[in-house]
Amino acid sequence: MTNIGSLLGDAAALMVTGMAVVFVFLTILVYLVRLMSKLVPAEAPQNIPVPTTIKSKPASSSQVSPQVVAAISAAVHQHRKAAIK
């Protein structure tokens, strides 16, 4: 049977090798992303034309219709009733 010390040594060598490979890969990735950000120009937003006419809002938009209030109240009541169970 193999000595436990040699097994731990092999495991440590494998771990260090794996960590080194990941470190090198991530370092290369960081430098490539930096290079790409310098080479590829940033996209400028397109100018959107502003409409010259101003649309007036109806005065009744600030009030909620009674049917909507009833529907919301019924939904809240049903939710609270289901949450208690």
C-alpha cells in the first residue's frame, strides 16, 4: 500500500498545479478584456428627436375608477384570507 505522506504530496502538487493554471488563465483573460476595451470604441447613444407638440393629459387620470378600487380590495381580501390558512 502507498504511504499516506506520498499521497498527500501528490494531492498538494495537483492542487498547486490546478491553482496555477486557473491563475494564469484569469490573468490572460483580464489583459485581453483590457485590450478589447481599448481597441473597440464605446457605442455612442443615438440622438432621439424630441416631439415639438406637447400632449395634454386628461384631468380624470388622477382619479381611480370605483371598479378598479373594488377589484383591488377584493384581491387584497382574498390574499389575506389565503395567507391566514
